[in-house]
Amino acid sequence: MAASKTQRSAEAQKVLDNIDALLPDFAQRAQATEDARRISDESAQALQDAGFFKLLQPEQWGGYQADPVSFYEAVRRISTACGSTGWVAGIIGIHNWHLGLFDQQAQEDVWGSDTDVRISSSYAPMGFGEVVDGGYKVNGNWAFSSGCQLADWTFVGGPVIKDGRPVDFVSYLLPRSDYTIKDVWHVVGLKGTGSNTLEVKDVFVPRHRVLSMGTMSKGESPGLERNTAPVYKMPWGTIHPSTISTPIVGMAYGAYEAHVEYQGKRVRAAYAGEKSKDDPFAKVRIAQAASEIDAAWRQLSGNLQAEYDLILDGEQVPMELRLAARRDQVRATGRAIEAINLLFENSGAGALNVDSPLQRFWRDAHGGRGHAANDPERAYVAFGNGEFGIPIGDTMV
């Protein structure tokens, strides 16, 4: 592989160093995060103080507009300590990139008086907006808005309805006063993400706070006029799915560390007191899991880097690479899940203890696997269609 053209900025490296210092605290709070069913204000503020949310925020709003691999590396590291914290961090953090593509007035609405304002989301079409004078009247119930308790704004996705029919698919940007959070997140995986439902009733959204997915996919977002850094030219179809897979890969690294530590101390009574670290089969499983996890991260981060390097050279990211990135993104999730399963299944009954981090990583990773961005067959079919010159048929590319 050719050497990357990207030099990690001093700001991004400082954020990564700050994140490393926070990992023991995140791990210690993991059970409390589950019990509360949301990320604590303390953890959110720690991420804010570490500069994490500034990584992909535009420079004009005090951000670092860093390279994407640095952002995802930070998410990966957070997720090794607490899956829910990593999941929410990635999702909230990527929204500063998304807002950077909106009209300048929308950015002013959100960050004009406070550049630390956070945004949640629910992009699935669980509602709609009707065209009215000056904007749209929005209604719907958007589920699975991770970290919504920590945010003062939200993005919700859905069609634009005009004359009774859909004419576009967009993201609507709403302030906290325009929606109600319905506390419905009672689950077994990613329990600490607070992924509740947002209820929106007859809310007016001005035209400048709406961004078409089609406009964004064509690289014609209005925010690009002011936010010209290369990172804002990255394809949505790589950025968004990578935000979903990266925490799961991070959880796999965390599960691996927990498994190795546990196996190093474990004595197997059923095998005449054999130490697990002396079991050759245990070593084989560790090697297999480690290889799968490393492969997942190297492909995921490598494709991000390859796309970013092309943008640095002033080139367009070709569809072939975008399809490969999507293919490898779902495969990264699959590899991470397979590795966690292997480790969990071979950790003995001790892994079932509620205070075992391994069972939490197992549950959280499987919870994340259910996200639509992790549907492997759709991504694989899209890749195959591209190889045969057939219309791709997947909008998440």
C-alpha cells in the first residue's frame, strides 16, 4: 500500500492523547451508563473538553476540520472502553461534519451563540415534510435517536411531499423546542445510548435548515462555499456507514483485551486445573480473533484514507472505491461480530457475570449489528452490480 499523503494535525493528535487519558473513566462508568440508559453529562463534557466534538467541526466555528481517519480512530478508541459511549460519540461527532454542509444561515442558527452545541439525529424516513411558504411543515415519530438527551438540535430524515407526492429526500434540522423525546429505550444491547424516539408535530422548518440528500451526494452542498476543507468533500455513503461500523470494531478490540486478560488468569477445573494460557486451542482462537479484528480496522480505515488522499489531490472519489468502501464497511462489522462471538463462546461461564465487560461488548456489538447501515447483503449486491455495470440500487453509497 502506498504511503498516505495525510499528516495528522497537532490538534487531532492532542485529541487522541486526551481520549486515551479518558478511557479508564469511561470503562469504570460503563455499568452506570447502562443503568442510566444514557451517556452521563459528565462523560459528554469530558469528550467536549478533550476536543473530540471539534474534530470534524468547521474551522469558522472553532473546529479542527481534521482528516476523517483521525476522527474514526478516536471513536474506535472510545469504544474499546465503553460501547455505548463510543457509539454516541461517533454519531454526535459526525453531525458537526453534516451541519458543515448546510446553508451558512443554518450553521449560524446552531453555532452562532455557542460553538459547543451538539446535534442528534434519526435519518430513517419515519416522518415527512410538506412544502409550505418559506419551508416545510414536518410531522413524524423518529426512533433510535442516539444521545438525544445530550443535544440541543436534531436532524431527522424523510421525504419532501409536494402536491401529495414525494419529490425529494432530505434532512430537516430542528431545535430542541420543536420536538419531544419519548423515553422508550429499554433494550439488551447498547443500553447506554439513550436511543429514544423524537416526536414532531406540525413543526415549521425554514428552507435554509433543510439539505437534500441528492444535492449532498452530488457534492453540491451549500456549506461547501465556506467550508472548503477536504474532509467536507468525503462521500456521505462512506462517512455515515463508517460511523456505524467503527464503534463495533472498537468493541471487538475491547472484548479482545478483556478476553486475553481473563484467560491469562483463568484456571479450568473441568480440565484438571489447566491454566487457560497453557491451552494451545485458546491461543489459536486468540490469534484468529486478533487477525479478524485487525483486518476489519485496516480495511475500514484504509478505504477512508484512500478516499481522502484522492480528495487531497483534487480528484473525485470514483464509484468503484465508494462501492469497495461500502463492501468493506459491512464486512468490518461482520468480522468484528465473528471475533467477539469466538471470544465470548470460549470464555467460560465467568463471561456471563453482569460485571464482565466481555458480555457487555457482546451485547452492544450485536445491538449495533442491527443498524440498517450494517445490512451486508445490500452492500454486497450493490458492489456486484457495480462490477457488472448494472445500476447500483443502493442509496447508501
